Amino acid sequence: MADSTLNDTLRHFEAAEANLGKAEKVLCDIESAIPEGIVFGVNPEYEANCRSFNVLLSALPKIDGWKPTIAILELDEIAQNRLDALELGEVSCINNVEREIGAPTRQLREYRYRFNQKRRELIRDALIELIDAIDGNLRKLGKLLDEESPLNETIADPEFEQIKENAAQISALLGSSVPMPARWSDLHRHLHFGMLGDLQDIIKHDWPSVKAGLRKSLYGEREPVPVDVEDLGALVSKKPRGRVVTKLLWMHLTDEDFERLIFALISSEQQYENPEWLMKTNAPDRGRDLSVYRVYSDPLAGAVRHRVIIQCKHWQSKSVGPSEIATLKEQMKLWEPPRVDVHVIATSGRFSSDAVSIIERQNRSDSALRIEMWPESHLELLLASRPAIIAEFGLR
């Protein structure tokens, strides 16, 4: 079986991480051997560890052109620097010496941070595809729970074996750069036993928690959005005036960016639960649908959940017309069961008048399926109160 470029790249990352882990351990031993206070003398083990560390450091590849340039001080050099600082009697000099001693550890922590960030970037697309695949596996397997078979019955469906394989690939992709999400061990325990009761727990509890944790880790909530100004106060002091542009720059997005924006939009709202990507459809644009549950809270009836399928159309020179409405309605059958209550069509363009008429007739009919239109104007209204999403996707 031919090796994939992703697998080959992962091997390089794994080798680099092995060397990084060794370097971190050796550096810890080096720091532990540095005596307190001013102590002159020779320590052969310290010297051997320094040599080993330098070899390991040279084996670390650059990350975007950068790697640490670490020079570890000899013990006598550390003692002399401390003595000189003490004789000067200035606190800043003493602090500078200790900071110089700790510099190698700080630089190696910086390398570890950049390494983890770059590894997340490497696995992101593959991990999203595996999450999509497990969603699809569970949708098919969910039908087994409707057959009223005993929960202690062993599952003999190839889809269940495929989930195990997909979960194993996720484990390999995550490595140590992405923390294992909550209920990860529960998921694997239920996959191991493989009975209908385990499948029920996976669908209801394990997978929703695991999936949410994976997505949260991948898209780096702590990673900054670029800001091209040093002082916001300086901008305000200039008393800027003029018309505020409400038209968003949809042309800056790719089709996948547009899908990700809609996913970010529904994920940010408390009234929307368990958002998930669906597999790519057979539509001409090969887009992915989104599935989410919209929760209505009624003080008398309690919480009511409607299943919503959102189809994303990153169109600017083309309007959604009658033919697209007919096709999209047929595609809803791909995602049932469970039943689809609401079908949202989100587009960066518009709807033709004929399409609007068809949708209005559909919503006035006896059909349980309701169709909602999210054209460009509606999305711009929604995003106006969510400036963080506008900034993240560079729409202004």
C-alpha cells in the first residue's frame, strides 16, 4: 500500500517530537544539577548532559525558519556571573543572571508551543474528514436502535468496525499536540464492548462530547486575530468620520471558508446544540451540509428540539433558483432519519423571485418541513452583532 504524504509528514513530526521530548528531559536534568548560590567546581555528568543536549538541539528542524539558539552556561561561568552580580549589589544584575540561566528552558518551551501549533495545522483537514466519517457511521448505525433488539446484543455491522478504524486514526493524528477530549476513554471502552447498549451511549453521550472537544482544540480559540494597529486610543483621538460599510467582503472567502463561517455562527449560539458537519453531497458544488438542533424553551411544554439542516452556497454571481430548491429538497432524504424539521439555505448571494415563491408555498403547505432563506442581507444582519466572526474571517 503506497504511503500517503500525510503519513510521511507525520513520521517527520513524530521523529522531531521524539527528539524534542529527549531534549526537554535532558534540559530538566541540566537545570536540576545547577547548584544554589555560588559554587565553583567540575560536574562530569552536567558536562555530558550539555553535550547530549547540543546534539539533540541540532537534530530539531526549523519551524517556519526558526529554531532555538541555545547556549548552556558552564557551572563555573554561572558561579562567576552570580559572584559578579552579588559584588555589584544591584537587584537587576542578580535577576539578569538568573534569567540568563533560565533562558534555555524558555526557548525550548517556545519551540514546543510552535511545534504543537504547526502539528494542529497539519492534521486539521484530515481530522475534520474523520469526524464527518464517524458522524456518517453513527447515522447509519442509529437505525439498529430502532429495531427494538436487546441492548446486550453484539453489533455485527461493518459500519461499527469502520468507527473503530476512524477512531484509531484520530488517536494517531492527535499525538500529544492536541489534548484528548472529555469522554475519549468512554468512547473507546464502548467501542471495545460493541453491544447495542454501548452504541446508544456512544450516540447520546460519548461522541457529542468528543466531537465538541476535538473541534474546540483544532480551531485554537486562543490564537489571535491579526490587528494592524498598536494603539486603539490613537485611532479614536483622530476622530474618524464617514460612512460605515455594511457590505461584507464575501469574495475573500473560499467555498470551504463560507461553510466554516456558517458553522462558527451556529456554534456560537446557545439555542443551537450539537452542530456537526455532514459528508459532502452529490451536489454540483460538492458542498457540505451542516446539521444542528435548534432548541425552543417553552415555560409550559419544556424544551423542544427541531433538527435543522443548513446548506451553504457561496454564490455571488448566481442566485438560488427553483431548480436548486427542488434538488436541495431531494437531498434532505440523505440525512433522514432522524426527521429534518427545518431546511436552511444560506447563501452569500440572493434568491430569485421564483425561488422565493416556491419556498413560501412550501411553508404554507401541510408539509412538516419548513424552508428558511438566509441570503446575503440576512447574514450581514446576523454578523453585524457578531464582530468577532467578521474579524476572524476578514470580511470587513
